[in-house]
Amino acid sequence: MNKPIPRTRADFGHFRTITTRWMDNDVYAHVNNVVYYAYFDTVVNQYLLEAGVLDIVAGPVIGLVVDTQCSYFSPISFPDVVHAGLRVARVGASSVRYEIALFRNDERAASAQGHFVHVYVDRGTGRPAPLPAEWRAALALLTV
């Protein structure tokens, strides 16, 4: 298996700053791997909220994670500041592949990077639903 090469900040058009917390560190004094996925979720959902397309309480569609992956290159530890880069690699009829990279402090290369694939489903039925036009417009701004 070929190990991926860390992406750089230039590969991403949108960033969210995330402050690490004391509780993010594990007994090995670095951020635990499960927290990286919380950072991924944060940058994706915050973007969708700010774009005005995600209504977590009453929106007609909700995103379900169907595939996820993360590669780790260098540790992040409290009190580091994380700069989460976000881009969209693919938009399907009802799915989106988000790619995320986490940059520690002012480092140019990613400490970790990966993806989430969300399938958007009708809130009531749980069946895949076509992405609304306003979602497509918001996602197009990040598509590579």
C-alpha cells in the first residue's frame, strides 16, 4: 500500500480554525485519533451551516456518513491550533465526497488528511434524496 503524500494549504479553498482542548489529548500526550474525525465533522457541517443550506433541526435532507478515511502524518497536541482545510472532490445525485486536511499551527503540510462521503437522505423516510439546488451551488464553491 502506498502511503499518501501530505497535502498543503494551497490544495484547499476553505478553512476553519479549531482550537484544541486539554481533553483532546490522550495518555500519549497527543490528540486521540477519534478526535480527528470530530474535527472533520466540524469543518464540513460548519461550512454547510454558514452557507445557509444545513438545517440540523428541520431541514428536509440529512447527511449520513457512509465512508470515511484518515491518514496521519504528524501529531497534533493541546494547545495547538488546527486549521481544517475543506474541499469537495465529487458531487453525485445524493452524495458528496468531502476531503479534509488538518494543519497544525502554521505548518504548511497536513498533519492528517482524509475524507467523508455523505449520502443525503430524506429526513422522514431515510431514503436517498437528490441534493437541492442551493446545496449544489454551495458545494460548487469548494469543488476541485
